[in-house]
Amino acid sequence: QVQPVESGGGLVQAGGSLRLSCAASGSIFSIAVMGWYRQAPGKQRELVAGISRGGRPTYAESVKGRFTISRDNAKNTVYLQMNSLKPEDTAVYYCNAYVTYDNDYWGQGTQVTVSS
């Protein structure tokens, strides 16, 4: 079992920045990939960024150059630094801890709202 807990969401103006954090507890040694997803109203949940155990990041095209994912293994925490935010980034952001196929864990989500 893994328990991801997000924090750091909020309201920001377009062009601003936010940093999300996801602290994982439980069987953290089993986590292969930590990722951030988001879901806007009326839309499907989509991958924003992921980072492997070895530290290799991946990004959705829509956030490349603006968002940075990183991890602090000592704190079992993954961060998502979001810069140059746009109104279309508004969504609930979820942290995901992926162990194996069909075995992953979700946080409760944190709201990010970008005003124009």
C-alpha cells in the first residue's frame, strides 16, 4: 500500500507560479513512477508529468518548458513546479504512485485555479 498526499494548490493569476508537493508513505520502495495528472471539468484525466525511480522525467506537450517535475528521495516527496500558468491549466491535480500494471495509488487531489 502507498498513500500519496498532495498539497500546494490554490488560486493564481495567469503568468504566475505554483509548486505542488506529493508526499508518499507506505511501501514507497515499490513505487516505479510518480506522476502528476489533472482533470478539468468535463474533461478526462490526463498525464501532466511523471518521474521514474531513476529520476527521468516526462511531460505532456502542453506543459513542456513551463512545468518541472522533481523528486526528493530522502523526503519521499515529488514536486511539480508550475510556471507561466495559463487559464487552461485550471484543474484538479492528482498525484499518482505507480507500482505495476493495475497497481497504482491516487492522492485526493488539489485544486489549481488560474485566473485570466
